[in-house]
Amino acid sequence: MPIQVWRIMLGIWLTSVLMVISLPWSKFDARPHWKNVQWVPFEHFSLHPTVLTETILNVIAFIPVGYLAARSLAQSHQRPVLGALALGACSSVSIELYQLFCQDRVPSTTDLLMNVGGTAIGVWLAFAIDWTLTFFMLHIRRLST
């Protein structure tokens, strides 16, 4: 698939994630709420179903970011892994900064780490799929000769 298609898909996914995660927009009041920031990763983590669900969704939402970024950078970038991880980290920081200016939202380093973790899983999946397909294609060629 052409790189442009991967990039369009990445743009659509990132836009969708940023819009959904930033909801509800009515909470935005343009004043920083520093008291809401959870600076220490996993300090407020618990096994409560709501916390677990939110953590898992943070990871899942960013798996496609890593996958699509790796696909869109693979041929045109010297270090697609670093580029994809940087994109995931910058997107996550943007979300957390937006939440800083929202009432009742909690910017968190845990969320940042989970998002980057999801991005890393997506990058790994992109390369694992490539390696697996290459492996099977080589074996199919050997069997057919």
C-alpha cells in the first residue's frame, strides 16, 4: 500500500483519538489546573474496574498510532521506530496539556506512559507482521522450487 494511504489513515486515526479523548469540550476553561496533575506514574493506579478500563483503553487507542506511523515512515525515514514513538509521545503530551486546561480532567504521567506503550506495541506489530510475511513468502518460494 502506498505511503500516502498509510499517512492519511494515520491522520484520520490521530484526529479521531484526539477528539474523543478531549471530550467533553465543555470542561475546557483555559485556566491551568495544576492541582489535578498526577506527576508520579502509577501513584494513583488501582485494580478498580474504572481505572483498569481507562488504562487499557489508553494503550489500545495508541496501538494504531504506532502501527500506522511505522507503516507511513518505514520507507522514507531512517529510523521509523523512533519517529513513530516520537509521534505517539507528542500526541500524548498534547492530550495531557489539553486536559491541564479542563475542569475535572486529570493529566497524568501514567496516561502518557500507557499511550507511548500502546504506540510501541503498534510499531512492534507492524514489524512483526512484515517479518512473518517475509518468512512465509521465503518458505513458499523454497517449496515451489
